[in-house]
Amino acid sequence: MLSELLRVIDQSGTMSIADLARRVGIGEPLVRQALRDLERRGYLETGLPASSQEGCAPACGDCPVTLMCFSAVWRLTEKSRKYLAGSQFISGGVS
């Protein structure tokens, strides 16, 4: 499940927790927990986009909700990119 979340985040760009949950086929609370776990393990990092008065952060790309967004933005780390390229395994008995 953690691997699938990383792949979806990498391929999809901007999406809500609800969309991510639907895409992976799990509930929103589990997605939130998994995202925290991936961040704790160093596979994701989070930050806040610039406020709507300053415009969208570069990580947001062409997101359609730029002027309304006050959510965290999840970004893949180098560790997750190496994993997705097949050079690493997410340990801890999860996939």
C-alpha cells in the first residue's frame, strides 16, 4: 500500500486526500496515517504552498484550486525516487 501511494503521488501530481484514497482503494484515515508514516520514514516531505495573496508555490504546477489552497503539499524525497526506480525496498513489513 505504501508503495502504491508513492507511485500515485509521483504520477498524479496534485490531488486531494479523498481522490488519493479512491485511487489506491483505501479509506481517507488510512491514507493520512500512511502519508505520516512515509514522511516519518523519509520518503515524503511536506510543506505549505505560498498563500493565495502571493500566488501558488512552484510545486503546485497547474493545480485548479491555486487561489483557494491552504493545504499541505506532499513531495517525494530522493529516497522515494530511488525506491520507485527499483534501487530500494521500504522495510518494516509493508509494501
